[in-house]
Amino acid sequence: MVDAVARKVFAGERIDAREALTLYRGASTHLLGRLADAIRARKHPDRQVTYIIDRNVNYTNVCVARCSFCAFYRPVGAADGYVLGFEEIFRKIDETIAVGGGQLLLQGGHNPDLPISWYEDLFRAVKQRYPEFKLHALSPPEVLHISRLNRVPVPEVIDRMVQAGLDSIPGGGAEILVDRVRKLLNCYGKASSDEWLDVMRQAHHAGLRTTATMMYGTEETDEERIEHMMRLRDLQDETGGFTAFITWSYQPEHTDLGGHEATGVDYLRTLALARIVLDNVDNLQASWVTQGGKVGQLSLAFGANDMGSVMIEENVVRAAGASYCMDEVEIVANIEDAGFTAKRRNMHYEILGDPVFRERAVPRMLALASARAEGDTSVAPELGNYAARSRQGKHARAPQ
């Protein structure tokens, strides 16, 4: 059976869920890599591997979702809960531009004290100051949270965000798109599988491009990992709106769920299977931020054609124990040492050029930045302009 399925893949034919399970359980890691690399070579024969220079900014860590796998969130009223001020975000953008970046990946917790007008005002303020800078922002669960909190339909939320300056939507919050698993992870309430997919469908219909993700290694079965991929493939057949797929392993430290992280071999096998199953998604990112630079480099032999983001800043994965850092110099070295040509891109996978550090001097980045300096409990001055919903928020914003 494995050989028969492998022949289909080498011939460029689509496989079904049963055949995908046969490969995942029965094929050697070497064979999975060969199959995935053959598909990568068909889709990207120029041997270019891309990356993006952007910054991963988490505008708030206050969240009412309480997913059991998350070590980042803080409950409403927590002493170390924060909302970034507009000026703080502007400084982060300035630092991103200084190293050649042109985009923020902007995501945050489900904060009940941030109304839809806060997001609109922030996006407009960013675009007014940085007209060409891109906002890759608000995962599907965040869009749903804004919709529910403000009693505004999802299509209207998307339209208002686009009018304010939203350029694209990241694929966060997908976890595993199987409701049995989502209920075990306590993330069903923030978005069911159908709800996550429908936000993406609405975004694609509105003309936005988005990414798709999968966090594996928690409570799911092999069959459920494949079901996740199949549901993404079906939506991509329908809309064609996904630019890329990114998968990473669950990071267990400091989480309520606990447990153990999946191995690097499991990551490579899962990545290769995704390249085989998701035959209608052109780009696969290597998750070096959870796997480290060397496994990230090895991903290029297991179907990945993109090294993801320089990132500059990361908070969520680091809170769960992963703290890998690679600046542009190191990302390019990993790409070129694997025998590929490194090219900068944007979110739409349009080539922007060669590495910035070869064109001009840029500061080296040897550690990822964080949302705020440790011990910084300052309150964003803009918050006084918006009505809070929570008891703690109302108390904090009341005139003293």
C-alpha cells in the first residue's frame, strides 16, 4: 500500500485521507522526505527559498479564552496583564523598518476591554504614520471575539478592519480543526472548527489573503491531524485564499495542559505529509521558532520552501519554553548552506530582493525582543478613550 500511494504522489496525483494515513504510519521518514521534496521541486524549480522580515507583536496578553495549551495569556485584572500603547507599537515599527522590515504580525489575547474602535483607531494611526507598512493582523478567533463583543457580524468586522488598514490575516488559533480536540483543549469556545474556517472564507471573499496553520502534539490522533489538513485543502479548493501553511509542535512548559513536546522527527514527518496532502497550497514555512535553526534548515529537504519570519520579537512560544532566535544573517546562512538561494518576500510571496544585510549595514539581532521590559506595568494612555466591559477594566479607567 505504501508503494502504491508513493507512486501516486510521484506522479502528481491527489491522495485521500486513507492514503495519507497509510503514508504517515507506514512510510519511512526518508521516503516521506523524498515525496515532499519532489513536490517542492515541482512547485519551486528555481531552488529559491524565501523569508520575510517582519515583527511578531502581541498587543495584549489579557485573554478570557483560557486555552489549556497557552502559557502566554493573563486573566483580566492580572498585575502583569498589559495592553501596548500606540507609541509603543510605533517604536516597534521603527525598529522593524531599521532592519529592512515592512510588516507587523499583530495578534493578541481576547481582551474584553478593547472595543472594535480601539482596533480601528490603532490601524488608522499606523497607516497614517507609515502608509506603506503592512498589517498582517487578527487571527480568526480574534475576529470572532471582536464580532461577539461588539455584536457586529464577522463580514462587517472584516470590512471595517480593512477600511482601517488591515492587509491580511494570519492563521493563528487553528490548533486542530476537529471539535473533539478543541473541546479537550478548551479552545472550542473561542472558535469551533467551522467558525475558524468560515472567518477565513469570509476574509477570502473580501479579497484578503491569509495563512493557514496547525499546532499538533496535544490530544489529537493521526487521523485528526489529517482531517485538519483535508479541511484546509477543501477550503483552498473553494477560495484559493491561503498563501502558505505553517505547522509547529505544541510547547508544553508552563501550560495547564502539560505533557511532552513531539520529537523533531515527528515534526519533519508531519511537515512532509502536509506538503503531500496540501497539494493546492504553494508555500510551506519551516517553523524554526519552535524547532530551532538546524531542524528548520532540514525542513527544506522535507517540503518547506520558506523559512518564515525573522520575527524580531516573540512572546507566545517563548512563554511556553521555546526561545530560538535567528536574524536575517543566520536565516540566509541556513538557506544557502542547504544549497538554495535566499530571497526576501512579502506576505503575498512576491519577491522583494536579496538580503538587506548585503545591501547596507543593519544591526545584528542575537536575541528576540519581548512585548515589554520586565517590570513595566505602565498603562497605555489611549485606554482612557474607550469604555471598558470588565469590572476590573472599569475600575482601572475610572477617574481617580
